[in-house]
Amino acid sequence: MSSPPDHDHDHTQPPDAMALRVKALESLLTEKGLIDPAALDALIDTYEHKIGPRNGAQVVAKAWSDPAYKARLLSGATEAIAELGFSGVQGEDMVVVENTPQVHNVTVCTLCSCYPWPTLGLPPVWYKAAPYRSRIVIDPRGVLAEFGLSIADDREVRVWDSSAELRYLVLPERPADTEGWSEAQLAELVTRDSMIGTGLARQPAAV
């Protein structure tokens, strides 16, 4: 896999073959009156910007600031996430794995693109791409390095393979120097990639 696309910024890139096929299918269905483009755009916007990673960031921020909630999250993620009102299709059965100084976790779906929509929104294109799905299992350190994330040799890397029955969310390490921060402030440090495991939470100076 070549250098992964940027994860938190939009860059204009030529449409790939899959994007062109999707656009053609959308146009055909619109012509036949089977879909409403405005409704489709609203649905995508909801999952990308309103549901999306903001929900997961709230879960992580709550876990960082509330030890009792964190314990419930790690022992019964589906129920703990539902406490905050986040549940539904693609998030019925969740497991949260915690990053520590000794262990770094990263998630993938090697079969297709199973992804926790209620907490992370729509999956990024690279998550669904065959190179990521195959290589992250074989060479996780190398792939993470392509994302700009270098993992020390003495730190274990664990790869979690999502499925139609079970989806994973990474609880990233809380950045230093955030004592006394509110949950809203902490949520601003949480990135989508940090909850997949291909990135880290932002440092306080970055917000």
C-alpha cells in the first residue's frame, strides 16, 4: 500500500474507478426516481458530521474523565455506549480495547468493511481498501508507519478484526497535561483515526 490518504483533512483527488461506478449508479437510480439526491446527501452529511466521530469522541472523553464509566465501557461496551444514546445499526455488538504504554491496538475488517457507524460514522475510503485490509494484519507496524505513527519495538501491536457480529473501538491514551479538562474539552482531542488505531489523540497544544 502506498502512503495512506490524509485522515483529518480533505484533499482534491481524481475520482477512482469505484467512485465513478458509485456516481454512475447514483445517477441511474435518480433518473428512475428510486432515490432522492437531496435525501442521500443529508444522510451522508448526518453520518459524516453529526453522528460520525463526534459520538465516539464523547465516549472516549467520558471514559477518560470517569473511571467508573471506563470500567463499564471496557467490560460491556455495547451497554456503556448506549448509556450516552449511541446505538443502532452497525453498532449492536461493540468491544472497546484500550491503548496503554505497553499495547497499541488497531482495528480492521479483513472481509469487507464492518465499522461502528453509531460511534464513528461512515468508514474512510482507505479502511475499505484491500491494501489496508490485508497489510495491516501482515505488517501492522509498517502500515502504521505509513500513517505517520511509529510504534516502539518494545510495545505490542494488537490487530482486531471486526465482523458482521462484532465491531471494535480503540480507547486511545489520554494526552498528558489535560488534568481538570471538561469532557467537552477532552472530546476535541479525540480523532477518528485515534479510535481506529491508525493515529493518536491530539496534544493539547494542537487545539
